[in-house]
Amino acid sequence: MVDLIEPVVLGMWFEDFEPDVWRYSPGRTISEADVYLFAGLTGDHAQIHTDKLYAEKMPYGGRIAHGLLGLCIAQGLAHRTMYVQGTGFSSLGWDKWTFKKPILMGDTVRVRWKLVSKRESKSRPDLGIIVEYLELFNQNGEVVQHGEHISMMRKRPKDYVSQNNLRAPADGQTGEDAN
């Protein structure tokens, strides 16, 4: 019988995070559907997001995505890389998140991020806390949003075998089927 620690562990353990190493996500184009679905989910149907004629008269010349939609997409793009799959424990919050430029419909955005600090959890010896700095940028390389994300990450279990996500066999066992 196989004793799995996690069904799928593809992410980085707390110990694997190193400062100042930039990570990059794939891109994602912001569509009209994204904006309308977010408006429906949140109830924010402000004209700058949903009224084409109104928005064309505003300084940006057209409808823009919600600022919080940008934050949500930034987190989604980072998670798309699987870097915390099976190792992330919880998000503790976002800090100093700033909206620098509008996200226009049709913009393609990516996120890049790096570790700025990490520490052991004081209350949970099996966890650590990391702070990452993220930048959401558009197809022109312009940073549209940026800030910090604070997360709790799992530490690598002592008996973890990374090649196949299996616990090391107990003494006297080979891990192979005896038949």
C-alpha cells in the first residue's frame, strides 16, 4: 500500500524559497467577459467598467478593468505556475497593493514576483511565513499594479521523498509489491 503525503505536490516548500529570485507567469488577455463576470460577482457595475459610451468620454478613452480584478488575476497567474501546489497553507493578506495604471480591455498581463522575506511560524513549527513582492505588468512592460503578498507555507516533512511524493519505506520494506 502506498502512503501518500499529498495527492499532488508540485510546489516549493518553505525551505526552497530564496530572496531576489524573480519568477514569471504566462500571460492572460483581459476580455470584456472578464470585466462583466467580475462586475456580476462583486456587484460593482460602475460605468467606467460597463458603459462603453460613458467610458469613451473619460480620460482612459474606454472601459477599464476593476482594480480588484487585476489583483485577483495577479494571484491566479502566479498560482498557474504551480509553485505552491500542495505546499501552500494559507494566504495571510496583501499589503501595500497599489493601482498604478489602468488595465484596459484587450491588455495582456503577466505577473512576476520574488521573495522579500521569510521567517519560521511562532505558533506552527511545521509552517513558515513568506512575504513576496509582485508586479502585474501589461504587454508594453508597464507595471499596472504591485504590492506584497503574505503567505504561510508548509515545511518539507523529514521523511518526504520528492521523486514520487511517497513516504520512505519503513525498515525492512522495499516499497515494492511482494507478489
